[in-house]
Amino acid sequence: MNSPNLGDLSSDQKIQNIFHAYGHSIPVGKDGRRLWPTKFKRAMGQRMRSGELSIGEVQKTCQVSNKTAYSWRNGSSRKSSPKQ
């Protein structure tokens, strides 16, 4: 399994567990939140745009909301899309 960028976590983000999805290992923080690496989100977005995966498949496998799956597909990020 792949463990991309696990060393990129800040010192206050302790890994409690690992969640596996589509051949990637996703760190799970102490609070239970999955810490999705940007590389993983981009890969999922590309696979959804190409038709290799559907929104529903990603949503179910990764256990994410519709909104999250669509944002990965569209390549949007909260930090890069300022509200007007």
C-alpha cells in the first residue's frame, strides 16, 4: 500500500489509525478525521472526470459526502476559492 506524504503532517496531528482507499493509506487523526492528502484528492478527481470512477463509488468507498466528492472532481479547494 502507498503511504504518500505521511511525514508532511504537523507535529500536533497525531495519527491514530490508517484508512485504506483505492490503494492509498490515508492517515486518521486522533479526532477520527481522515487527513486526505492533496495528491489523493487530485487522483480521485482525475479518475472521476475520466469516467473511471463515479461520484457514488468514490463517496461510498471513501465514506465522504456528495459535496466532498464533487469538490474533488471539480478540483476546488476551500482555500483557493474566495467568497464574494
